[in-house]
Amino acid sequence: MKNHLLLGTRKGLIVCPRQPGGWKIGSVHFEGIPVSLAWENPLDGTWWACLDHGHWGVKMHRSTDRGANWQEVAAPAFPEGKEIKEGVPATTQYLWAMSHGGADHPNRLWVGTIPGGLFLSEDNGDSFQLVESLWNHPSRSQWFGGGFDHPGIDAIFVDPRNNDRMLVSVSCGGVFESTDGGKSWQGRNKGLRADFLPDPHAEYGHDPHMMVAAPTNPDVLWQQNHCGIFRSVDGAKTWADVSEKDGPAKFGFAMAVADDNPDQAWVVPAVSDFNRVAVGFSLCVCRTDDGGKSW
């Protein structure tokens, strides 16, 4: 059972401890600064806060004492000369996703960014290097920005059974799998749909908003996509649309799966792509207990 929540908001990092009667607002860190990502490494308990200082750039901080003290570390940065496309230098605009490297690699960290760069640290965040194999993937020319000007990596999953196997989701690019620790990548988008593309079933160019794996069965993955909710039961080899046919569980961003049940998941939908407001003008949470057959 989790005893605290780390909430990254546009006005700082809020720590909410579990107390008798429910969750309470506790300490606030980086007050007034947008926190693009707040994450606790389950392997060692380190807290990470990724900040968006606007024209001052991105910052990364870590705490090993639950927020009593914070240490700034050098944020992932692109090597000089890298370009998003011809004439557009690659600079780190947003820190969007983090993952540990698994029990076999306790000092390894992965970080996903906008404009679509995946970074690797082998020294617990003291330094980061661009993963050139994904940056130079042949499909990269087909990636593009969704809500931002450039593509971004919004989810990273490292398989606990084999830490050399990992998945990343790119908005807009799709899902990619590596089975050799990031040395090579293959697209895993069969069954997804991108209604905004000339070919909705193209191999690349899909827009996963969030991707999560079931802790009790990592072959079961859930994806809140721009064009619906999708589920895979074969480790992302194929995907099936499990959106609600006559209800709100379709378009959204947030997604979670139960710790003890791969068939139970939650989404927080908006009305639609073209009407991005809360359903009924209030918080709407949709849950499925049967793998998306009903919501």
C-alpha cells in the first residue's frame, strides 16, 4: 500500500501523505514552478522532480530523504549538432517520463523527453546520454508533435522479467520495443488506429497519450490513445480497441491499471478530441473490471 502521493502540478510539487480518514495535503516543494514529472524510484526510494522553467529551460532534482533536501543534477541534454529536422537544433524542451532500469541494473535510469529523445543514465542520474538507436530510427521522419510542436516520449516500461526488454510510447510516433537494452527498436503498433493520418492503420505516426503495464502480468498493456483506449495481451505485439461504445471512456490522457488485477483499469476521459473539457463539467473516472468489455 502506498503511503504518499507525489503530485506534479503547474504550481509546484505537492506531497500528500496517507492519514487516518484519507489523503491530506502535506509539504509543497518548488512552489510556483511547473513540475512536468514527479516520480519515486521504487528500487531505492529516491524522489525525482522534473521542472519546466519556461525560457530558463528544464531542471532536474532528486531527494534521498523524502523531500527534506533536494539536489539539482544536470538534466538530459542533446549532443551539440543534433537536429530535430534540418535547420532545427535539438534541445531538451520537456522531461516527460522516467523509469528505473530494473533490478538487474539498479543504477540505470531512463528519461523520455520532448522532442522525442530517450536518455540513459548508468550512474543513477549523475549523467545522461542520448540513446542514438531510437533517435536515429528509420521511422523518425514520420514522427510529429501532437499537443506540442515536436514529438515526445510519454511512457517507458522496463520488463521486470527481462530488464533488457523495454517499451516506450511516443506522441506522435507510436509504441516501440527493444529486447537488447535499447540497442535496437521495433515498432509495436499493430491494431492501433490513427484517424488523423491518411492511412489510419499506418505502421508509425500513432499518438499514445499514456501506456501502462499490469504489474501482475507485464504482457498485458493498456494505452490511452488519441483515438481511443487500447489493450494488448501479448506484450504489445497486437492491440485491440476496448473503448466504450456508448459512453465517455474514449478520449483522454490519464490511465492506471490495478496492482493485483490486469483486467482492472481506470481512465479519466474528456468529452472528445475537439471538446477537451471534463465530462459533465466535473471529474469523471471510468473503471473496467473485465479487460475493457464494459466500463
